[in-house]
Amino acid sequence: MDSQLAQISTLSQKDKGPAFIALIPEILARPDPSALVADLHNLVDTVVNQDSVGLVVGRQVLSELVKILGEASIKDVELRKRVVEDTLNTVQPRIVSYEEQVNTLRFQLADLLEEEEEWSEAARVLMGISLDSGQRRVASRDGDKLRVYVRIVRLLLEDEENVQAETYYNRAALLVHSADDRETLLQFKLCQARISDYGRKFLESASRYHELSYVGEIDEEERRHMLLAAVTCAVLAPAGPNRSRVLASLYRDERTLELPTYNILSKMFLDHILRSAEVKEFERTLKSHQLAKLAISSNDRLASAGQYDDPTGMNEPTASTRTGPSTVLDRAVMEHNLLASSKIYNNITFGGLGALLDLTPGAAETMARKMIEQGRLRGSIDQVDKLIWFEGNREEDDAQGKAGGLGDVEEAEDTGAPFTKRWDTQIRLTAANVESIVEHLTEKGLVKLAPVA
């Protein structure tokens, strides 16, 4: 091979290119992989690094080799990857002169690595592509740059490298306005949803996943996966009116009936208190980043661990010693149960709420205080009597009303009477409703009342 290369190097510039190109099929036909790699290395090194060959001939020969490699002339994937990597290393010192050919090789190598599910390695190969050079044909337009950035983000997210993925996502966001490729736009929107998911912006992520689950161009199985991700993110989102609206939108979507997470979705939408067995079942469906540990601030830890005197004089010997939620799911469930308890009780003691949430009384008070401060819970805290009072007329919390599309819910009229009288009014309304149901069933002949003795 060395003698052949030396002989071709003595030819005129017009004849060098065809002679070198004619050697490529001959080298690729060699049965010994080691000899094939060595001979291709010598060929590339000669045409690229020898000044006697010239830049024009070098580009011509390297372009032909890149084209042949792209046509999968080497059937063995590992051998083809080895050849591409060796060619890239050989050309690297002269990358400025052979930028277009190098970038094409990088795309080929990224494809090979992606097929082997080497996501991060494939992303790093694409990061080495120069997207701003005037010599390049690929990525010369904003749409081409956007496709490369979106692909890098997608690959990094597969290995959960969300911090670096967000950097390239921000670059893609600057170019998305100029995109006209529907597939690239859909991939960008999916990256948006996943970036929000990794960044714990669960409400935003749930809305984006749900929106994508309606897109007809996406495969049906993928749409189902996005709908499942939307439900998961909605469950993990902070409790409050905004989450109630997202839950309502998902609850009235008929497709969620077939999901394994429908049970916890319905309970959250209907403001039912979640039990530990249901939470553990849901926890098994979560990804690692959705089970991230939460750090408790020193101020919250001190407040949560404070001494609590039971006003009833009946201290619970088995009271919880937890001073706060430990995971994202833990926090979401506790906040939901706190919000659900506000629909059941007019007020509750710190100790009672702590028993409900499996927290110390101080930690329960801290969680309620934060939700009230953030406008996600309407109520007030009486620290003298150790009570949390819940406010009744929650006009904005309309998940079961207009936001849920289930119609308006009739509520007992608030006459301003004391709480005991209001409680009596609710009992009378319940008894009257039961009596009307029995009368209706009797008229239909479904119930027969026994005569009074």
C-alpha cells in the first residue's frame, strides 16, 4: 500500500484524484479488518497531510470516502464505527480545511452511537460540529441548526443529563421561530415538556405533555406514553387551584380511563385523601429524577421540631417524628391531603393535621403556613389555640365546577350563623336529600318500605 500511495503521489494533480479514489473500493474489499483499517488510515493521512497532494485533491478523495461510508459499504457496524473514528482523528489537525467532510462523518458516527443507545456519546459527537462556519453546507440555515440542537437535547435527556440539555435547549429556543419543519417543531415541544419535567416545573410539563398527546402525527403508543407522563406530572405538581384545573382537564379526557394511574388521578381530582398503599403503587411508576430527595431548610427544621403542647392533654405516644417531606412525591401527597382536609373540616389542630400527614405538629403547621402564603390554601392559623381554620367560599377553587366541565355544584347557603348551626344545616340538607332519593326509588318500584308496627 505504501508503494502504491507513493507512486500515485508522483502523478500530475489532474490524475491524482481518480487514482486515489480507485484505491478505496480495493481497500474496502480486503477480508482482514485490521488491514482494512490500516490501509484506509494511510490513504487518508496521505491525501490530507501531505502537501504534495494538494487541498483540492484531498477534499475530492475525502468526500468520496465519506460518501461510500455513508452508503454502508462496510456491513460490520463495529468496523464501520472504527473506520469513521480513525478517519476523524486523522483529519482533526486539518479540520479547518476539511470542515464539511468532518461534520458529515460526525453525523454518521452519531447515528452509529445512537443505534447502540450510547446517547451521551452521540450527543458529544454532535456538539463537536461547527454550526456557524461559512464553508459548511449542513446547518447553514437556522432550521438546520435547530434540528442539530434539538437532537442534542433529546440525546442528553435520554441519559438524564438535564443540566447540559437545558443549555442546548435555550439555544434551540432562539431559533424555533424560523422553523418550518413540523417534525422538528414537535420534537422541540417534547423537549420543552421533558426539560420542565426535569426542572420540577410539573404543571407546565403536564400541560405540554397533554397537548402533545392530541397530535395526530405522533404514533398512538407514543401519544399514550405522553398522556401517562401528563398524569404523572400533574400528580407531582404543587397542590392548589392551578393544579386542580390541570387535573380537571385530564380527568375528563376519556383516554385516561385506560391508564394504570387513573385511580390516583381520580382521587386527586375529587379531593379524596390518599392512603400510603396507593402512593406506594404510584411510586413504582416514577423515574429517578421524580424521586429526588428534598432538602429542608434550617429554619423549617427548627420550626418543625419545636415542642408542641397538646391542648387536650392526650399526647399521642406514637406521634410522627418527621419534620418534612423527603421526596417530590412525598410533598405532593402531603399538600394534596392537606388541601383535601380543608374540604372536610372547618378547622383542625396542629396535632390532628400532623397525624393525618405523618408529620410533627410543627411541620404540619409549617406546610399549611407556606400554602396559605402562596395562595394555594385559603385559611388562617391560630397559634394560641394551635388551630388551622379553613375558609369556606373558595370561588377560585373550581376544579369540580366550571373548570372541570361538570357543571355548578350547589352549596349550602352561608347565613353567617355560628359553626354549630351551619353544621346542623348541612345535616338537615343531607337528610332531605336522602329522603328525596328514597321517595324516587319507591315511585320507581325499586324499594318497598315495610309498614310501621
